Amino acid sequence: MNNKIYKMSFSKVYSLLIAKAEKKGRTRDEMDEITCWLTGYSKEQIDEFLIKDIEYGEFFLNAPQLNENRKKITGKICGIRVEEIEEPLMQEIRYLDKLVDELAKGKSLDKILRK
């Protein structure tokens, strides 16, 4: 676990993801909804992590219930296909990046959440 992003502050990374979504007219609530869907955390737990601040990698490693449908998330993030990322923790992180990209591009929540 030597990747720099794993050691980054959850609150710092999450704030950047929220800013990206908001810049495209989406909301923090939508951001929380996709994060809860992906990880199984509640909104209250996410709020807690923003205050007590954990490492970003830890956030994913301790996720209570990773959504089965996350395997349906496909496409490229930073030029790499998310479905082909071999390192499990990095793949989970990139799934959230991909969902945020879809949110920022204006996709409906139903499509983003693979309903």
C-alpha cells in the first residue's frame, strides 16, 4: 500500500470531488448519494470522516458494504479502463472517480447508480 492517494486525507480528496460536481451544477447531496451507494457508508458516517479525517485508502478498505453493481461501472478514468485495474483498492477508488465524472457530465442518478 505505497500509493500516494491511499495516504491522502479523505476530507481533502472528498472536498475536491464535491467541488468538481458542484462546478458542473450538481450537489453535495448527489455526491453523498453515489458515495453511499458505492461503499455502504451512511451520509452521517461520511460527515464524521470529514471531521475526524481518515486516510482515503482506509475509507475504501473499511467500507461496510461495497455495492455488487459497482462491477457494472466501466469506462476510462485518467486514460485507464476501470474494469481492467488489477489492484483492488485502486479499482475501488477509481470507481468513485468514474461515478463523479458521470455526475459532472450530467448523467441522471438512476443511470449512475446502475438502476
